[in-house]
Amino acid sequence: MTAYDVRELLVRMVMRQHGGPLMRWRKVVGEIRVYPLSTHPHCNWRADPSGSVREVEAAERIIDQVSAQHPIVS
């Protein structure tokens, strides 16, 4: 998976569970930061959601699920 793939997966999952516009959830999820495997061997990406408390909580739950399933991206 690439960082783009992970972001799209996150956005679509959170939108499916909580509704609302796709573009809004893209803003909430934000960009995916990818780190080198040499310094982050267990999970080399990170997302820092921003928005309302409800939106951030929803995004963080999905981020936790996806990072457990797809810890390494390119």
C-alpha cells in the first residue's frame, strides 16, 4: 500500500461509518506522513486528524484499525 491508498481507505471507512461529505473527511484525516523503516520498523506512517472533537475521535478509531492491518506503506 502507498500513503495515498491508506489515506483513501481511512477516508472511505470513516465516511461509511459516520456519513458526511467525502471532501470533509479528507480534510479531517489530512496527509499521511511516511517515515523510514530503519527508524520506524513496526509502523512507518502516521496521520494527524484535525477537526471537531467528534470528527477527530471517529478518524482516530479508524486510524488505529487500519494501522493494525497495514502498518507498513511505501
